[in-house]
Amino acid sequence: MSNSSLYAFAVLFLVGSVCVFGQGRVPASGGGLETGLVWDVDNLKSQPVRTWPDTDWQVDGVKSLYYCGLDYKGRPTRVFAYLGVPKGASVEKPVPGVVCVHGGGGTAFAEWVKIWNQRGYAAISMDVEGQVPDKQDDRHRRPQHNWHGPRRAGIFDDIRENIEDQWMFHAVADVILANTLLGSMPEVDGERVGLTGISWGGVISSIVVGVDDRFAFAAIVYGCGYLFEAQNHYTTAYEGMGQQLAPKCRNLWDGSSYLVNADMPILWLNGVNDNHFPPPIFNKCYLDTKDSAVMSMQLDLKHSHQHGWAPEEIYAFADSIAKNGKPLPRVIETGKNGEVWVRFSGENPPVKAELIYTCDEENSWPQKQWISKECRMSKNKASIKLPDGVVSYYFNLTDRDGHIVSSEIKFQMDRN
């Protein structure tokens, strides 16, 4: 779709709809799932999303716009976004789509949209902190526009605010509304819209997958749930909330409260030495969704937006769902019987299997040293003798295209 047709689409919604979301929630008494979802999800899914064309942050090849968000402190808000559709998309030949959720220090990325467009997907990348894509200041913040909602306040530092004025309440709603907007376009197949989030965008996405069941797939990078168990700055933040607010924050704003409701295919992708989201909590999120999920726990993956959207596993996974493409290798089960072993599906079987392990008991997760050893492979199974002194281990399976899929991670306390 050309920029001119995207502009016409924006004008159509501007003229034909009004911003009716308001607070966009059902009444809640601070209980999260115990009292029902705090978002009026049916309203966020069904109401037309009003948009306004932007003239200040235009980038060739995509459309810059604002769309209607939820009220913040009693006033209407808008969300800045880049939106693009690949060439050849039409009502007769609709394309799949993807909603792209940035992390800390990020914003709406036109580059991210173009990457997905080049692969045949419509895409929208929005700023979930009420910002525009200008340069960062010395606090890694960007300027907010005149219709902004809340920006992220540290690690849930706004937990004492009214629920409808907290950042995560708005961030999740922004993603749901982006799905509604993208899926309403005639050139987009609304049943083939996926979700991807990086770092804090992954934290948001780990909630959204249990709230918005329209997403066809999700590729969650770095960020995850169980932050209160991370044994790093996230745990410290929860400890500082006190005995009353910490459970409320976990219940409202941690993916562990929502993943039980997620039933779409999910790719969990991370680096085993990530500074923010260590293997134990990432592994728990994978296990919570294991029936429909795959995990890729990679060695030497750096933490940034550019590194986070680079892995080819993301696009292969999306294609396997939205385009009936070749699936990634699939772990069936792991076990230990003299040797440790992994069994995998015969569809697109791996060409290499490796045991990834650490004997490092001294260092924290980001500093642990991991070792790779190639396994013996037979039909649909790989095995190897577990070295002495192993603290944690898992298997990495690599297919002919170089895509890496991981088994669940076993820790020192695991006996099976």
C-alpha cells in the first residue's frame, strides 16, 4: 500500500469514528485477575480506532500517525506510531501483520516496520510512553507529544497511582488497540496478525498474550514474567514495595498472572547471559506455555532493539504460523537415564544437537560461563553423558537453515 492510500485510511477513521474508549476498563479494586481483567477488552477489540495523520516525523515508505489511546488523569490521549503495508497487499490478497512493542529507551521504529514489510507483513510500531521518535536525553527519555499518556516510571514506581493512571495499564491497552487498528485494514488479514516485543516490550507482551486472544502468534524477546523472582534489580524493586503493594503489582502487571490464558503459538527468545531476564524466570514462562510454545536460548546474544529483532528464528516462526511455512524444530521431551537426552519431532529435524551447560556456581546468571558440547544423534533423538559438576543445562537444536530451538532448562535442584 502506498503512503497516499495509508493517508486515505487514516482520514477515513478520523472522519468516521470518535474516540470512545475513556478509561477502557471494568471496575476493579486493585485485584487484577482475582477481580477480573482491569481492561474492557471487548471494547478495545471492537470499537473503531480513530487516527490522525502526523506531519512532523514522517519517514519514506511508512505512514506516521497518531491513534486514540485511553484517558489519562481524565484527559484523552493519543499514541504515536509508524505503520506500513508491503507492496502488493490488497483486499483481494490481504497480508498477515505484526504489532511491534519496543523496550526501555525505545520508541516507534520505522526501521522495524520496514523489516516486517520486506518479509511480506503489514506492521505497526508504536511508542508506549507517549513519546515521539526524537533523540534521547541524558536519562534515555524522548520528548512527549501534547496528547501523551504516562511514561514508564522505573520498575512499577507508579504502583501507588490509580490503576487507570499506571503505565502498564496504558501500555497493554496501546498494544490491543494497535491490533484492532492493524486488523481493521482491508489489506490485512486480521486473523493472521502476530505480536512481537523486545525487553520491556516482552514484559508487556507476556501480559498481552493472556488478554488479547486474537493474536495468531507471539515472538517474545528478552522480556518475560516472574520479574519478582529475577534475583536482580526487579526483585529489589518488588521488595521495596512492601507486603501490600508487591502482591498487587505481581497480580496486575506480571505476565505470570496471565500466561495461563495464552493459547496462541509463542516463541520465547533470549540470550542465556542476558543482564535483565535470567534463565530461571524465562524458562518458567516457556513452561507455562509449553504446549504451544518453542524456546530459543542463545549463546552470545546481546541486548538491544537491533539485536533483539535480528534473529532469523523470529521470522521463520512467524512464517510457520502466518504463511504455512516450514516449522522450527520441535522438542518433544527430555530425560536422563545414564545419559541426558532430548527427543524431537521428525518434521524439520535438526542437523545438530548440542548440550549447553555451566558448572559455574559462583557467578550470577549474566556472568556464568556456558560450555557447548555436540551430542550424538539418532533418529529423532540426541544424547550425551552429562559432565561432572553441572549446575544447569539444556539442549540446543539447529536446523538446516541455522535456526536454533532449545529444550527446557534444567537446574541443579532438578532431579529428572
